[in-house]
Amino acid sequence: MVGEPMTRYRYGPYRAGPDPLAPPADTRAALDALGRSVIDGDRPRDALRRLLHRGTDGLPGLDDLRERARTRTAELRSLGRLDGTLERVRALLDRAVSQERAALAAVGGDDAALREAELGALPADTAAAVRRLADYAWRSDAARSSYAALRDLLRREVLDSRFRGAKDALAGTDPAEMARVASMIAALNAMLDADARGAHTPDDFDRFMAEFGDLFPELPELPDLPDSADSPGSADAPELPGSADSPSAAATPGSLGVPGSPTTPGRPRDLDELVDVLARRSAAAQRLLDSLTPDRRDTLLSLSAQAMAEAGLTRDVQRLGDALRARRPDLAWSGAEDMAGSAPLGMGDATTALADLADLAEVERALAQHYPGADLADVDEDAVRRALGRRAVDDLARLRSVERDLRDQGLLGGSRGRPRLTPKALRRLGATALREVLGDVRPVAAQRAGAHSGSDPGPSGEPTGSTRPWSFGDERPIDAVRTVRNAVARSAPGAPLRLGPRDFEVAEAEQRRAAAVSLLVDVSYSMRQGGLAGAAKRTAMALHALVETRYPQDAVQVVAFNDHAREVPPKDLVDLAFEPVQGTNLHHALLIAGRHVDRHPGFTPVVLVVTDGEPTAHLERDGAASFAWPPVPRTAELTFAEVDRMTRRGAVITVFLLDEAPGPAGFAASLARRNGGRVVHAAPERLGAAVVLDYLARRQHP
């Protein structure tokens, strides 16, 4: 509309930081993953560790972060050779000598001959040749320019190996730039001395940054190492391979690049952060020297010493290096690195690569958590950010929040060293197990589960939606709507409404039959060896959750049996142990189940047995377990005696057999014939669905 101000929007690139649109960690998915591990036999502590390593849907785990670190390490190792500065210096030296000889040949004469002889006598060693030519009076302007570029390259590369981005800060030839860098190093040494005496204050650091802060610019996350570029030598100089003095992708021209904090990439916030950055780079520079062959190391050391001496920085740089090493003795100040690739790297870029490799090695060790008392709090966010970028820091923060969120929501208790699942978590895991089981049930069976009731109307239960006339002594609730409707239909229009006995109707309700349910779970070691333990535990948890949430009038009992049998409280189902104990004592399990049925007279008895074998143990009169393999007749005799007692109680037994061997199959068939029950050959992945369906069917058709 005319006259209304126009709304303006400005768009820009995404800045480093947490993704504001990223969903929070899914606590339910984390709990489900934790529960699966515990059900499969892990202790809660090991299950939590497994969860953090594997992650969940939408949340990368520690293993994923380690894989990123390994990938980045491989990328860095393939960048190229570490001797790029030596190659570049040699190329500039040869070019300067060649240009000078060409000029001398054009001039001729005795002086030219003497100079040619001097050039011919240069040592083969690069450092010695550069030193010999320091006082040489060049005839060729091009040669003089090439030699000046060589010295400038050395000065900038040596400083860049100590201060990231120094070659860009010193890209020009203005002596004032070099003097300012010298002043910065001297001021830094003075500040470190004051700190060692306890005299350093934050104001001192602020003043230092106010004067030299432009030398420490903000940097992007995880910079890529640059390709080689040309030196700013003479205008007519041809391209040289492996130039190591290209501007760093991580620095701004005219500044020394130093990474900042993990939360806000940029300048160091205090002296400790600055020391950390400089010490890591100084250690990487030493490892660069250690990675070269002895002759190349000696050459580079000699060239570096010449460059620092010419700049008047030898004493201050050495003093700074000693101070950094004293403050951070924990860093790797020695050790060689193997690099691949054909591209030559300059000292600055090579030092950056080695510093990044050290960060990656530290990060990978911390993420592995392979040490006693390992904790995610031990992982250094600074190192993660430097090595893998901001996204990895955010992923790490979300992983750290998983355990905290589980505790805040009351799902995880216990200490950090010995966590435990709370009753609330166990209820949720049971609901998850039930949901997974019902997902395996055929639609028709699921409908049948929803119609779980008897057909006889009774005085209590769920309304059926139908009504019938009330009779004297009826306990069913009155249907008020149908009652009033009957009175209205009987009354004349306009006449007062009067209710009579024949108007009343009552709502019918389906009768709910309560069941006494015993689930007998074989926990002998063969179940664990056969990979059946997890399926058995999930089945027990799903059945208990079904009864607790949908049929609370039922009385459910879970009995675990190996050489002995014992009732398992609901809170202990997730920790159901499959111990290396010999014996399958179904006799004892049926004794306990019989007592459960007897405690609930009038309930529909439902007995479900999950096993992978035939009985191999029974209970003696003194309570001791008697085991024998092969099974002895006495074991079968006592077991069948309990089966007969169950039959007299009206309990029909269903055996869910997880082994097709002749022995177990024969015993199960005999039990079914004797009891009138049945045998279900269930695959482990379908066990839960089979048990739930049988439970529902037994209640509906006892």
C-alpha cells in the first residue's frame, strides 16, 4: 500500500555456532537405546558408554566424531612434504646465482671473472651458500632482488612457524613492520616474566592486546591449509614450484593469525589462552624439525638462525620458546611425523599441519575414552573445535546433555560411576517393549487383543453400549437417557413427565475375567549362548507392561529358572541374569507358579513357559537342586507330577520352544498331551508376539 514503509531484510552467511534449528537430543530414543543394551546383558554403566559411542538417530556418537578425526588426519597427512621452505630457498638461490652469472657474462673483464670464480666456489650446502652471499655486491638488479626475496622468505617463514600468519604480517619490506613484531615479542616476554613473579594482572593483558591486538585477528573455524603460491620477488621472476610464502587461508593479510576460544573464534581472552596457542605452535615447529632428515634439519636450523640474527630477534625468540616450554611441558615437544603427498609445504603451513595433527591425536584419544574413570568432561572443547570445527563441538555438547537429560527427567539414577535405571525408566522400557511386540502382531490378532473380554454380561466392567429393562435387585447402572426417553414416549404431549418402574433401563457391561498369569523364563546359560536372552527379557517386560497398563485386575508373575527357580520382581526384569549355571529346573518353576495360582482362586490360570531345552534338574526334599546330563527319569517324573497338579487346577500350559532338537521337542510334546496345552515353536524375534497372543487367547477362551 502506498505510504507504508518497506520492510528490509539483510541476508548473510551462517556464522559458526550451534544450529538454532537443530532439534534437541531425543531422550526417548536415548533411553530406548540404553534399554536395548541393558536387556542384551550390559550393565547400565556399559550401556551408557555404548550409547555415547554409537549415538542415536539424529545424534552422532563418539565413534562418529573419531571417524571424522581419522578422516581429517588422513587429509592433513596427504598435504605434502615438510621441506617446502628449503626447496623454495634453494630455487631462489639458484635463480639469483644464474641471474648474476648472466649479468657478469654480458659485462666481461677481470672483475667479472673474479666474481664468477667466487660464485663457482659457493658451498653446496644451501645454508652455507646463503651465508657466504650475505656480503656479496650484486651486479644484477634481478639477482639482488631474488636474493632479497630469499632472505625475506626465510624471515617470514621462520616467524610464521612460531606465530601463525606472520608471513602475511610481514608481506611488505617496511622495516617498521618488523620492528613492531619485535616490540610485540619483547612485550610478550615481559608479560610472561611478570606472570612468573605473580605480578601480572588482567589489565596488563588488556593493554597488550590494545597495542598489538590487530596482530591477532579473528579466524574462521577449521581453516584449510593453503596451496603454494609465488613469493613477492622480482616482477620478472618466473613461477617456482612449492612456494611456501602464500597467504594463509587462516589469517588476514597484515596480521598474525592466532585461534581464539572454543566458543567464539577470535582473539585470546587472557594470557593463558595466548600461551596455549603459542606453545602448541612452538611444539609443532620443533616436531617439524624432528621430522626432517638430519642434513635437511641442520640446513633449516642454520637458515633459521641466520634469519633471526638479521632481524635482531634471536635472543627474544629463544627466550619466548623457553618460557612457553616451561609453562606447557605436557605438550609433545619432540617426535617425527610421516607426511605424504608431493606438494612442498612451507615452514608456516607445515607447522600448522603438524599442530592440527597433534590436536587430532589428542581429540581421538579423548573420544575413545579407553582409560579408567573416562568421562566426556575430559574431552577438551578447544582441541575439538580446532581439529574438527564448531559442528563437532555442538555434537559433543549434545552428547554430554544425554546423561544430564536422562537424570533430570528421572530416568537415570545412581552415581556417575554406577548409574542405574529408575522405576520410571523401567516402566518406559516396558512400554517400548510392548509397543515393539504389538507391532509384530498380525492386525487381526491386534484387534482380538483389543476385544479382550468374555461374552457374558456382568455387573461390572466396560459398557457394551446396549441396555435392557431394569429388574428388582439389579446392580447394573441406570441408563438415564434411555430411561427418560421411555417416559417421554409413554406420556401425553403437554402432560407432566412421570417416571415409572417400567421406564427404567440399565446399561450392560462386559464381564472382565481376572487371570493369574505365570511366565516361566529359562535363564540357563544355553539361552545366553544361543542369543536368546534379550528376546526372553523383552518378552517378560512386554507382558508385564501389557498386564499393568491394560489389564490391571490380572495378577502376573515372572519366574526365572536355571538350577533353581525364583520369582523376579518387576523392577528387576531388565537386569534378569543368564548365569553360567548348569540346570533347567522346570520342576521348581512349576512349584512356584502353582502357589501363585493358588493365591488367586477364581482367576483364570495362565501358565507360559519359555525355554530352549528339556528339564535337566529337579528339587529334592531338602531344597537342594539335583542336576544330571543326560536327564534322569526322576527329573521328568517330578516335573510331570507338577504338570498334573497344574492340570487339576485348570491351568493350561503353553510351552514356547526355542530349540528344534529332538530332546526338547519330545519333552514339550509330552507335556502338551498330558496337560491339554500346546507347544509353540517361536523364532526369537517373534517370541514376544507369540506370548502376548497366547496370553490374550487364554483369557478370552479359558
